[in-house]
Amino acid sequence: EVQLVQTGGGSVQAGGSLKLSCDASGYTFNQWCAGWFRGTPDQPRDEREKVVIIDGDAQIQYGGAVKGRFTISKDNAKNTLYLQMNSLKPEDTAMYYCAAERPPCDPTTLFLAGRYAYWGQGTQVTVSS
């Protein structure tokens, strides 16, 4: 059974940093497509905004709103996906979700939240001005 369990998040002032973790189990972690998305708890999954995605070859696509401030990384030995968020802004406030999907990782669709079958439980990030 595929499981994604998120930790991290919380509240921070603008300009601060937070790090999110996503512990994965039940699949070959380093070969799958993965990513971070954000949205509101009542928002349909398909409408979640892409934060960053990474494919099985470690090719990365960042969303325009976070490029240069957020960094995705993977620890294949620990089956863990990370999101380091720096220079946070109030507009980064959202529920953040990690997601995973089986390969192949089509770069033309990987940025679509609806492409992913497996999701973490979500973690709230709140940035105050």
C-alpha cells in the first residue's frame, strides 16, 4: 500500500523559512514522479497549484511563484521528499500536499495535480506579514 506521511509546516513571519517532509512507503520511491502542491482544504484536488515537481530522472519543474525561493530534494535512502521554503511571503500561506505517481513521468502533464493518484495528508503553512 502506497502511503505518504507529511511532517513540518507551521507559522512563520514573512521572510522566514520552513521545511516540509514527506515520508513515502509502499513503492519504489526513486523511480516515481513526485511533487508538492498547495491549495485550500476545501479546494478540489485537481485545482491545487503546482509548487514543484520532480520525475524519476530528478528533472525538476518549479512553479513560477516559488522559483528561486523553494527547493525540492529527495533522500532515496530514507524514501523521503523534502521542500525547503525560504523567503516566505504571506501569499505562500496554504495547505501544502506532497503527491506521487507511477512512472512514466510525462513532463507535459506532470504539473497537473489530477495526474497524481497518491497524496499526503496535507500540512498548513501560514506566513504573517
